[in-house]
Amino acid sequence: MRARKIAIYIFSGIVVLTLLSSFYFFLRKPQKLHTPKISEKERRVVEIRDAVYTGEKDGKVDLRLKAKLARKYLDRNDIEMEEIEGTYISEKKGPFTFMGERGVLDTEKQTGILYGFTAKIHNEYEVKTGSISFNLKDGSAFGEEAVFIKGQKLSLKGVGIRGELKQGKFTLLKDVSGSIKTDKDAYAFESDSLTYDRENSIYILTGGVKADKSGMRIKCNRMHIYADNTGVRKVEAFGNTEMLSKGTVAKSDKALYDFNQKKVVFFGKVYVKKEEMELKGDIIEYYFEEGRFTTSSPKVRIKRNGY
């Protein structure tokens, strides 16, 4: 019995010595732990999920941005954003919503750029372009890439856009083409540039203007199209105006197309030719559905070939 106890004591002592030796060795030679290196850039940036930014003017919130991911750099004012949704509130024109795949916002200058830009303007039409820069202080926006605008009654495309958000205006800068649809007709057009003034419901086409309405073709230097929810009310054409309709050719300095009364009024050095008949005068009215002309100008001359 005594030998069994001694053996147990000896075995227990060996175990204790082994543990003490291992512990001593561990203290003398600790294991090296791997610590990932943090770059200088990572030390200067804070990532925020579902970030929200609001802008105020005169104590009223006029901008709200939400990004699924935002990166705020500690040594500058930039915020990088991904998967952006926003709302801009114009005091006069009301809110419109927009989206961007990614973007950058300078919180001090209140300027930035959005890539993969889509905006829904007052539930009237949608604007798409590759990128657009903006300035929240003056409510302006500018882009140089192809632009596509689509609404229930409006379809436009061009290259480059300039927006005045507070005034409710935008301008397509070049290579413009598109159409306006109404319940009765469709108006196709093209021009060097186009400005839409929402407050006055005017489309202003400038440079190399061509328009077509149900076979009536118009050319001029500048054109104003007045349209509202009911359709196109009237069209004004300025500079080197030329109309071709149902075999009739008319040229003038200016022309007013009144679609409610279904007539065109030509002003200043008017020349009209229909088949063998020619008319010249200062003011000539043309009722395009009837193919009939009237005038009150004393300078009118009517000429038939062979007479």
C-alpha cells in the first residue's frame, strides 16, 4: 500500500514539473500574433451605412440625401457615396427625386457630382445621363454626356445639360431631337439646343430648327412651343421661317401657328406659293386644314403663271 502511494506521488510530481516547465517556456518565448496592417488612408476615413445628409436654406430643409454606404474623410470635406437616393425641394417648383449609382459631395462648398444619374421631375418626366455636377448654393446642375428625357407626352435626347433648379428650367446643349405628343397629334423636332421653361410652359428651340406636325414641315432659326397638360397651344417661329404643307410653300421673317384656330399667320416679307399661285405681302393667314389664304395687307400681289 505504501509503494502505491509513493508511485502516485512520483507520477503527480512529474506532471506538475512538466506543466511548470511548459508554462516557463511559454513565458520565455511567447507566440507571435499576426496583426493586420492599417493603411494611412484607412486611418483617415470613416465608413457609414445608410447615411443621411440634409441641407438647409433659411432654416428650411431643401435637400435630403441617403446613401447605402458613405465614406467620410477626416482630413477633407468630401463624402464618397454609393447607391444614392435624394430629394431636392424648390420653394417655387416643389420637390423632385433623383438617384445615383455613386457620387461625391463637398459639404463645405455644397457642390458635388453624381454618376449614373436619374431624376424624376415633378412627376412629369424622367431625366437620365451618365454623370451630372451640381451646386446646391445656386441650385444649378451641369452635365456633358448624352441625356435622355422621357415623359407621358415628351420625349427628348441630346448631348449635355444645364439645369436651373430654382427657376424650373433646363437646357439641352446640342444635338437635340425629340417629340411632343398630344391627344390629337404628335410634333417631332430637332435643333442645335433646347430650353424648357416650366413656369411659362415654353420649349425654346434654337439653331437649325426643324419641326414636323402631321405632314406640316417647318424650318427656322428659333422656335417657341407653348404646351400645357391639354397639349400644344401655339408655336412661334423666328428667322428665315419656311413652311411646307400640302403642296404649299411659305417663307417669312416670323410665323405664328395657332392650332386651336387651325391657322398660321406669317409676318414680314411673306412669300407664299401654291401650285401656280404666288402671294407676297406683309401679313398673310393660312388655314392649313382648308388650304385657304386670307390677308388684310395692302401690299399683296397675286400672280398666276401665263397671265
